[in-house]
Amino acid sequence: MSRLWGGRFEGGPADALAALSASVHFDMRLVPYDIAASRAHARVLRRAELLTEDELRQIIDALADLEVAVAAGEFTATIADEDVHTALERGLVERLGALGGKLRAGRSRNDQIATDLRLYVRDHARGLAADLLDLCDALTEQAEQHLTTPAPGMTHTQHGQPITFGHQLLAHVQGFLRDLDRLSDWDDRTSVSPLGSGALAGSSLELDPVAVAKELGFASAAANSVDAVSDRDFAAELLFVTAMIGIHLSRLAEEIILWTTTEFGWVELDDAFATGSSIMPQKKNSDIAELARGKSGRLIGNLTGLLATLKALPFSYNRDLQEDKEPVFDSLDNLTLVLPAMTGMIATMTVRAAVLAAAAPLGFSLATEIADWLVRKGVPFRDAHEITGAVVQYCGKEGVDLHEVPDEALAAISPHLDPTVRSVLTVEGALAGRTTPGSTGPGPVADQLAQVKKTLSGW
Ligand code: ARG
């Protein structure tokens, strides 16, 4: 029998309880982290002279053997094991007999699980950051290719003002850079070891939580044992960061979906990163972008689900907390699938620069240039806006573009207008005029690119 709590019970648990209680089907992925924590704990027990040198060596060897056995599929947990901690204690006792039961001294599954999960998420968040960096690199490389390619800049999905396509792509990078920042300061807050907190009150044995924390790569040991076993802020915060990444991915994905439509035609996906239809032979679909957009929903769900579990949960440990792991694993697993696919899709897509450039001045997107031209002549912007609106109205009625409005029509609309206004009605001029930091002009966009590359190489 592997149960860790049988002593005061007359019979075994009902099948329905065992089935409900078991977490081995998802928590066995914590094995390497549980074993690392066990190793650190064994060393501390040795220092407290609760183990002999020989016992320590036997335990360390058995843990190594057990880790290999799990990885090789030779040791598997059963539903009777309940959770990863119980399964591994069984494995230890199978190898060492009574000695295997010594390791539990001074610790509880409550501080163990909190420790294991922190170790797991810190480790996997590093992989997530690496995947995010790859996506940023792909976006940045495409941005560099199209740094000065004119493109329609949209608000309300309507043509607003011309920008460069590189500027648009770098805008997406900015969001992902903030996500990388979030992961980094989340990691600082997560770098706290709960081990030594026991069930909730700490330990009467001569343990050394600080040494354990250090061995496990944590910056410090928990300041409060009750908090240590109750706190899942780190999991909720990670789920926020992963949901935010999902939302950023969904916004990028939505644009890719629009850009690849027949109506836009701005971008064509590489065959390796697009899908077809079982009935419509001509189809080339952006399923990667759609899955990224779709999966952002479950990432949000995982966050709100865990927040709901934590709400009003009394201190300290409650079994409700077992519900923390699946959403965390699910969000990390799904981003591990989505990010490389999005990166490949972005890196290999073909941007149709000529289509973008032709679309840039459409929808009277240079109207703001007229208003700004009037402002430079001393006309209050309020009036300039009205005058320009009248020009646009004229164009709509007559079916002409802004630069095609005849001299007499300009003069009739306002005495402030004259034919020299046409000099500002080019996309190139509109872009070149935007010289302030953060603008879409060639200078500031080049500065931005340099800054982004510097930031990326610093990660
Ligand atoms: N499996 C539990 C969890 O995931 C840890 C065990 C704590 N169980 C307990 N009865 N105190 O949170």
C-alpha cells in the first residue's frame, strides 16, 4: 500500500474517492522537480544528523535510479498512488525498504507540491521566453525587409494614415517584448522556496530552508510557512502572462487572417505554413493564425479558472489547490505548440510590397496631411479639420482623389487652400514628414529597429 496517510483509517478509500483524488495522470511530469527537491531535503536531513552518511548516499542513489526508471517508463504510477509524491515514496521504499520512509521527516506534500510547481514553471517559462524571442526575431526580420514599404495604417479597420509595414510589424514586437519583461520580473517573485514550511507550521526538526532554497536555485526561502503552502500567486500571475501572450498572438493572427484574404492580398503564406480544403481545391487557409486566435480563449479560461479556485480560499493548504496544475500545464503546453508555428509562418510569409504601397493612399488616407498643411499656415486645427472634411466630401461626390481636386474647387472650399497643397499629398512625403521619436518616418523607424534588435540581443 502506497498511501501516505493510512494510520488512523480502518479501511481503504472508496473507489469513487480514489478516482476523484488522484492526480498522477497529470502531476507525474513533476517527477524531476520532486526528485531534485528530495535530494536537497535529504542533504539537509543529513546535516541535521537525522540520516547517516551511508543512508544519505543510498537515498541519493535510489532517487537517481528512480528518476531513470520513470523516464524509461519502467516505473509508473497507479491510481492507488494518488499523487507524484506518494508514487515516488513507494518507488523509494521498493528500492530501500524502511530507509525509504525516512525522507518524509520534516516535510509535507503541501510544501513539496508548492516547491515542485515553482521549479516546474520557472524552468518552463525559460523555454517560453526562448520561443517568444524566436517569434520576435521573425517579426523583426520581416520588419527590416519592409522598413520603408508604405502600407495603409488602420484605425477601426478603416484606412487612417499611411505608415510603413515595418512599423506595423514592430508594433507587434513591442507587445511581445513587454511579455518577455513580465516573465522576467515574474521569475524574480517566483524565486522563493516553500520547502521547510511542512504542512503549514514549519518544522521542529533542525532543517535548513535557506540551504535547500539555494540548492534548488531559489533566491530565498519563504518568510511565512502559512503563506508558503497557501500562495499560488505565482501560478495565477504566470497564467496572466500566458493569457496576455495569447491575446497578443490573437491580434497578430487576426491581422494575418485579414492580410491573406483575397480582398486585402497583402501577404501570402508559405505552403508549409498554410492548409487546404477537402472540397475546395483552390483554398489556402491560415489555420495556424486561426488556432492561435482560438487558443487565446482557453488561455484566458485557464487564468479565470484558477482565480475562481483561489477566491475566498482560507489559509493555509486546501485540496482545492490541486486544481492549480492542469491550467498551468495546459497554457504552457499550448503556447509551446502555437509559438513555433506562428514563428515559422511569419518567417516564411511573402509580403506583397507593391499591393501594400498601392493601398497606402486609398481611403483618403492623406487627408490629415491637408489639415496639417493648413495648420502650418496658421489655420486653427478645428477649422483645418472642417476644411479638409469639405475636400473629402467633394472627392466623394465627384469620384476623384485628394490630389485631383481642381484649383477652382480648392479655392471655392476655402480661401486658405491653393494648388501648392498638392505637394503634401504623397505617401512618401507623409512618411518622410513624420520625424519625431516613435513615428512612422524612415528615421524614427530605423531607430526603433536598432533599439528592438539591441533589446532582443540582450535576452
Ligand atoms: N496532490 C496535492 C496537490 O496537488 C498535494 C498533496 C497535498 N494533499 C494533502 N492531502 N494535503 O496539491
